[in-house]
Amino acid sequence: MKQIHAIEREQFEKLFRQEAIDCLEDRLVVLDAFLLNEDHITPEDLEAYLKMQGYSFSSEFIVETLELMCRFGFAQKNHFQNGVQHYEHKHLGQHHDHMVCTKCGNVVEFESHQLEELQRRIARDYNFYMLQHRMEIYGICARCQTERAQKMPLVLAKPGEKLVIKDLIGGNASRVRLMSMGLRVGDKVEILNNFGKGQVVVVADDQRYVLGRGLAQKIIVEVANGEK
């Protein structure tokens, strides 16, 4: 990996000199810090790291340099569903996909030669010339699964989770209200939308239900069997 980084640094300097990009030496400092980090990094994380090393580049300069790296093929910008902008290395001839934890935001890279071949085969079957592709799998990482309580209010569930309604708190009024909508204790539901504010949308038996956050807070659920 060090050899790859050395080659990329050399190419970076050559291209930036060729294109007469300003502040080259400072941009090389940002590049070196970026190459030292193999994780998906945010501009804020990179700025904090550089400050620890004694550099005081502005946020605008760091973002501008990262964007130049993307422009010349040294980095790739990702906008995952967690809403945070990340940058990662773009090593020539290498490809990987991502798993994103919707609870903590952790991003895990993975490679699968079988998956790559399957995607190429599917493209050929449809007479489609594939130029590029990416896969993002959203779920809950092992650490968050361990930390997550067995039972929880529905309002804490994440989109895509398949759950079973186990109990209702808040008395008969909540139970009657839920039953009037067509949902009961024991029903299996899948979360369609729940982004931290507004209503929670679930599906059960091919029917969509829109729940206010107050009611969703009173519905106690647990992960459905076979979905962990």
C-alpha cells in the first residue's frame, strides 16, 4: 500500500504542476494526510487531523483540495443515506462496495469477485455495456446489534427493519387506537420510513400505515425471527 501511495503522490504532483494548480506544497500536505487514512474520511475529520499535526488550513482549502483530488481521479466522494459526505481513496484498478450502518454511520468496505462476475453477467444478459457501478448495503453493524435492546419502542427502529409488535404502553386508549388502524400485538411490520422526525410509516400484510411519533413511542417491538 505504501508503494501505491508513493506512486499516487508522484502522479498527483506531476498533474497539479502540469495544470498549474496553486498552493501545490500545501495541497501535497493535505494529500499526504488523506493517504495516511484508509477509512472514509470527512473534511472535518481531515481538518482535525491536520490541526493535530500543526497545520491550520481553512475548511474551504481542504474541501477544495479534496474536490481537486476527485476531479483528477485520486479520490471519490460518497453521499450515503446517513447524510454525511465522505471521501475515500480511488486506487487504480481496484473496486469495492460498501455496507453502511444506519445506527452509528460506520462504513465497511467489502470485495466480492463472485458478485462482480454476477453483475457483469447480468449486464451481458441484458445486452448492456456497463461502465461503472456501486453497491451500498444498509443495515445494522455487529456492534450496534450487540448494544441494541431486545425490545424497543417502534420510534427507534430503522428503515428496512422487520419487527414484531410485542406490547403497547399507555393504556387501553393506545391499544384501541392501534386496533382501529388494523394493527395488533403479534403483527409483523417492516419500517418504510423513519428519519428521526415526523411520522413513522410501516407496512404489514401489504398495507401501509402512518403512525404519529407519539403512538410509535408506545408500540414496543422486537426483531422478527430470522431477521437478526
